[in-house]
Amino acid sequence: MHAQEITFLKLVQGQIQFQVPLYQRTYSWTRAELQQLWDDVADLAEQQLAGVTPPSHFLGSVVLAPNGNQAGGLQRWLVVDGQQRLTTIMLALAALRDHVRLEGGDAAERTADRIHRQFLVNEFHDGDAYYRLLPTQADRAAFVACLSGTPQAGGADNIGSAYRFFLEMLETGQKQHGAPWAGVVETALRDLLSIVEIAAERGDNVYRIFESINNTGVRLTQSDLLRNYVFMLLPHRGERVYEQLWLPMQQALGPKNLELLVWLDLVLRGDDKAKQTEIYRSQQQRLDLLAGDEAAVEDAVAELSRTAGLFGRILDPGLEPHPGLREQLRRLGNWGGRTHYPVALHLLKLVSAGTATEDEAAEALGFVESYMVRRLFCESRSNNYNRVFNSLPRDMDRSLPVAQAVRSYLSGRRRGWPTDSELTAAIRTKPFYWAGQSHQRMFVLKRLEESYRAAEPVDFDRSRLTIEHILPQRPAESWFDLLADDAEHDETPEELHEILLHTLGNLTLSAENGRLSNHPFQRKQQILQGSALRMNQEIAATSRWGRPEIQNRAHRLAARAISLWPGPENSRSRDDDEWPGWSELRSALIAMPSGTWTTYGDLAQLIGGHPKNVGQYLGATSGVKGAHRVLTANGQVSPTLRWPAGGPRDNPVELLMAEGVPFDSAGRAKRSFRLTAEDLATLLNKAPETADAVARDAGTDRSARFATQLRTNQPETAEEVLNLLQAWSQLGPDCRLEYGKAVETSCFLMVDKGAQSRLNGIWPFALYPVLGTVEVVFQHLRPRPPFDDVALRREFMLRLNKIDGIELAEAKLDLRPSFPLEVLALRSGPVLAALEWFVDVVRQHLAEG
């Protein structure tokens, strides 16, 4: 075999085709892998914008073997290894081509055409030979749709998800960096991603090569490699240094945290671009300068050991002796994640060196907390936190006191610290129930409750509080009668319910979730009056609960939030700043799989706006990709639709039908192809997951409550549904039922996965007895083998769609589509057959290891 390090451009030059052999698995990169690659590409692009010529980033290897079929001057290669990387870059370039084309104009069209011909296709060949990369049969149609730019581009499979991900990232980057963004991204993809091309000889056993590459043993960690190198530099002092310094540090932190410490050490030394996968090489380069001086190497280990002691206080705030600093470290630990580690460790080192006080460090970390909490309220993306916090220790103004320096740095123009007015607007309108992670939402509500400074504060550690909607998620008719009084003249009570439901003003904490249920407000008042929480007593003192009451409470909570979490130095918004909701709207439309539609109301609920304003924005803004997918609540084109000047003139119905959305004779899109606000939030990785509601044990009380709710709300079909659930339990000892923890007690059909924890199972359905629906949980199947294979999810969907009453759109293979609960009763035989197939697939997967 021959190996050489080349760029992507050189890899694909000439008349060439890469073919993915059948023994390779289908394309499987998820958002996590895509985000990691994109972070690297964006970093390379941003360095170019800053006038820096960045070094190339090593992407990995691509192992190729010659394909015996060479014809028409076309070189064909089998991709033995590296097909995921190769496919991903091709999809990124296809998205870049379409992003550029959306700008409009002759220059943009020429650039898009050049990208297409230079990287993606063999323009002088036809048929399959036209494409530079030919994936496996299972992925081919989706890949060709993206490369050809057909209406089916960006479907619900992994190929389509990756293509839509890059469109979304390009849109976000363009908004932040302006016109040059597309050009520097192209340069990064073309010239700055380093690939090792390994070419096999003709006649080599290709499968044996693939097998040997993917059957590696346990590899040394980065910290293992560093330790070995350090003690190679200490031939005389090594034993003592190991026993006195390295071993205690290693035992105190453990392997993973030790590796994290070594990375943090690089960041604090000014290498804010250091990657945790490359810390050995970076540290080795630094230690090379000390080779031959054992005293200097020992000093370096001793310094790392002292830093480890400070790092231990971040991991366990109880080790910090100063009360104020300990409390702030505890709060950041409860917030979760590790993005604050570089700042926290830097501040602790300043305190240790005597250049800052504990109170100053605590105040500075309070600004870090405020920055993250305010961005959570405004639903700003958190994937740039690493860049912000990694560069802060190096770039903050050292002439200022540390707290002021941290606040000044985070107040920078492009760092997105929401102002007081932006925070207030977000609290009044944004769906806070979908913001961040569940423990972060709990963190915010607990801190707001603490701000009341009750004489006898609640013991949050012992209380079993959950987030409760005062205006219920599934209200009785009496609630809609109340909302009708508050609705505007062109607004239905149902639309108002969606706008108010998930906002902070309608949310509280309670341990009485089951009792509160969807009762009228007067009954909830009685329950909340007995609550120990001051925020609940305040709600109970209100005479009714509609739009003015929810918005007034949101205004009061916003004032508390401003006091708890101070904002940037200049807390006034710039007049030329675009409202963040419009950026989120564009991201949502890009994230929609082809063959779906949504409504003005769904988008309004997602971004915290009003349906009328959404329509006005789409009618006045050109270049909004996917605008044709927005219809009225009944699935029709709005009679007031006006394309913006210079925008498209195509009929939305024709565009949607070309993508695969069916319409009836009255011009209404089929409802099963509609994406709700929650679907859109899921696509943007912000909706709460149903999995959070699964109880840790079935429990007779939950089982009985589910049955009671089922008989009360679905009396005609309840017994047949319960019989089907009993039949599920009789499919084998690995088939059982789990029940949810929310007010509406959902039921999950669970398949155990061996001797693992009870919750480490897999489930096809979630049943909701009040709403009367069955959710097919494709979203939760997607990361769980064997149904991480989209072909198996599609097969399950096809089996279900053969049953009368079930119609699931293929575009929702990553979401949670539903069908009526009564189908389980009326078609129990076919449903049980589909479930038996599901169980057999899981069992076969487990048997194969």
C-alpha cells in the first residue's frame, strides 16, 4: 500500500469516482459528529477572516483500493475505510453550493456551478459515473438528491439530516460573519482539511484490509502517552517524582479528569485552540524544550500537581474553603457541563497567586453564570461556549480587576450576552419549557424561588419538585372558554394557548403534579395555596389565569431575573441588531426535512412571536429557504401570501407536491406531513425528550393511574387497549411496560436489553390515555441499535402504514409521529404482528452481540 497526506481538493482531482462497497455500513454520522467537524471547519474559516493562515487540520485517513472496472478514462476506487468522512465533506460542499446559490445573482450562480463541477460530479460522464462519490445502494437515492438539488434533497434519513445541518450552520455563520463567510468555508473544506490517502495495490484482499483497520486493540489514552513521555525525560528522578507528584494526582483525579487537566493546562497557557484529542502532541512539543534538564521537568510536573489541587475544587466545590466562592462553584457545577472549567481554573490560579481575592473570583464566576442563563432564556445556541471561555483567560483585560475584566470580555460585540430588554422580551414570549436541558430549567426556577428569600426556604434536595404548567398542556374546554375572552379578533383560543403555554410566566415548580393535572384554575388555586413555595402562593393569590395574568407574572419574573443575573456592561440593544427570533425561524425552515410542512402558528410558538408577524416577515424578506413550507392551520396556502420583491414566484403547492407532500382536492396538505412547533424544536435539539418522563419502575400506582385515565378518557376502546398491552407483556420476559411520571400517565412498551439497567432498553410506542394517541418514537430509536439503521426504522414504518388508521410520513423518521389510540383496539392483530417483528429484530441484534 502507498500512503500520502493530501488535501480534499487533490483527493478528488480529475475524472475519478469513489465507490462505497456493500460490506460498509450505511452513512451513520449524527449531529454530534457533524458538529465536531463543523467546529473545526468554522475555526479554520474564522482564522482566515482574522488574517491568519491556519495550519491544516488532520481529518483522518481514507483507505482506497482500485476497482477493476475502469472505463472511459474514469478512475474508480473502492472506499475501504473513511467513507463517513468522505460522504460528509461531499454533503458539506453540496450544502455550500446551495447556500451560495440562494444569494442570487450571476456571480453567485457561477460560484455554485464551479463548486458543483469541481468537487461533486464528473461533468463528462453520465449515469452513476456522473457522481464523484457513489454510496451504498441504501444511501444512494438520498445522496443523489442532495448532489442533484432535487426537491427531495434533505430528507429524513442520515444523509438528508447532514445536508440540512450544514445548510443551517452556513446560514448561522453568514449572519455572524457576512459575505466573506462562504469563501473561507470553501477554502477550509478544499485546502485545509488534511487527509492521509492510503491506496492498496491491485489484487490486495480488500475485506482483510478493512477488517484489520477496524479490529484494533485498546489504545493508550492521551494522558498515558504523556506520562510515558514525561518519565522518559526523568531517568534519575522518575521514581521519586512519580510517587510524590504524579501518582497522587492521578489517584485524586482519575484517568479522564487527569486528561482533562492536561488539556486545561494547555488552554491556560494560551493555546485556546487546543483539542483534547491532540494534547499529547502539544504537551510533548512544550516538554521537548526541557529535555536534558530533569529539574525543569520536575518543576513542570510539580506545577501541574498544584493546578490539579485547584481543579479538584471545581470538580468538588466542597473542597473550596471560601463560602462565597464555594457557592458559586457549586452553582456552576449544578448548571452542568465543562465549558466554564477554563475560566474557573484561571480564576482559582489567580487567587492562589495572590493577584485576585476569593470575593472577586466569585463575582467573576457570577458573570459567567449570568452569561449562560441569559442565553438560555433567549434560546441562544451554546455550541460556541468553548471558544468564548477558552479564549477568555488569554484575552481578558489584565489592567482591570478580574470581575470587571470577565464582564468586559463577555460583553464583547459578537459574544451574544443578552441585554435587559432582550431578556425581558424572551421571558415574556419564548417557550422556556423547551430551553436548554431539564436540569438547567430546574436550576433557573429554583434560583427564582430562592430570590423571594422566604423565612423558611424550601429544601430542594429533599423535595420532589417537577415543572408544572398552570395553563395545562391539554386543557379542558373550560380553559378555552377563558382564553376566548383574551384572544385578539383574528386569534383563536387554541392559537393563544400555544403562544402562552410554554412561556416562563405559565411555569412553576410543584410536588403536586398529579393533583394539579388539567383542573380548572380555581382547583389549582386551592392546591397551590398550601404550597411552601412563594412563587406558588403568589399564583394562588390571582383570581384568574389567562393572557394578562401570565404576561404580568412573566414581567415580574423578568425583573427578578435581571436582579439575579446581571447583564453586559452596555445593556442597550443596537438599533441595527436583527431580532434573534428571525434567525431561529430561518434555522427551523432549513432543518425541516423535504416532504413536510408547518404553520405560521407553529413557527410563532417556536420563536416566541405571533403568527401575523411571521407572515409579515416571510412576505417582506427574500432568500428565506423553505418559506414555501409555511401554510395556514388547515394546511392551505394563505390567501394573503405575497412573495417578497425579487423572491420566488412558484406556487407553494406545486413545490410541496414535488417534495412529496400530498394535497386533497380542496388544496389542503395532509396533516400527517405537518411538523408541529415541538417537532421543529426537536429538529433544533431544544425540545424536552419524552424519555425524561419514563419512570424508573412500573409501579402499581402508575399502572393503575394509566388504566384509570384510559377508562375515563377512552371508554369505548380502553379494555381492548389494555388487552393488547397484556399481549405485549406475554411476548417474553424481556417485554414489559413502563409508565410516565407526568400528569398524563403515559405507557411505554419496553424491550429489555440483557443484563443492563432497566432503563437501558428500547421501546417502539408511547401511549397517551388522555390525548388518545400512540407515539411512534423514531426520535428515540435513532441512536439505539439496531434501529440506528434508518432502513430498519423505515421497515417498521412501512409495516405500520399497512394497518388501517395509521399513516406515518417518511419525513418523520427522526421524529415522533403519532396515530389514534383506537387503532390499537380496532386493529390489535396487525399491530401486534408489527410489534412482534420489532421484538424479533431487537432479539436478533442482541444474539449477534
